Amino acid sequence: MKIYIASSARNLHGVQLLRDALTERGHHILDWTALAPPLPDHLSPEERRLALDSDERGDIFAFCSKACMEAEALIYLGPAGQDAACEVGMAYAAGVPTIGLAAPTEKPGLILNRAVRFWASDVQACLEIIDRIKKEGPPSSGRP
């Protein structure tokens, strides 16, 4: 399956670990992490944030928006910010099945909660949902 993982650059390591687990199961990940700019160690937290938020040519936006709508499933990995929530919304609108994996202390708001079709309690449950979608095919609609 083609899968997109919507998350924050703050969760880069977690996204890469989930990507690796899914790849080992035979899935193709539409991987935005390859587009994340390398960050020198000397940058302040504010400078790091500005560097990660820069997309002067629009390459990252073009890749991510297309991937959200063309994926066979999208996984939201929290906690994440408004960009990941927008990506979930794009996938929802395109009928892509959405799976949410909220952080232990995260309480998703009304819109994100409704746009995610399946909420997983942990990574293993998330992988099982993906396996079920792959086996049974996507639901008739990505929408609840």
C-alpha cells in the first residue's frame, strides 16, 4: 500500500521508525522526511523552526499535498501541529482512509477527531489497522 505519515518535523525520528516498520511489512511510504532540510547543530530552536518551515520553491507543499490525496492510507502521528491536521483534512476530503495515533497526552480537537476514521491506541494497533485495510481493501469511503 502507498501510505503517507502526517506529523510534525519535531517527530522526525518517530516518523522514520514508523516508516521503517511499515516498509518491512511491504508498504511504500510517501516519505516527506527526505525533503526535510539538514539542520546544523548550532541553530537556536527558533532558527531550527524557521528552517523547517521554509519552502521557498513550494516543493514540500507540492509533494505533501499530492501524497495526502493519492495515498491508499494516511497515518496521523501526534502530537503534531496545524500542517499535519491540514494533511489529514486533505486526505479526508479525497476519501483516503485515515488512521490516527495520538500521543499519550494529546487530546485531538473536534475536527481532527472526526476527520480520522480509525484511532489506534499504539503502534502495534496502527499496524494491525493498516494490515486490515490492505487485506479487506479500503472502506467504501475514507469518511466515517
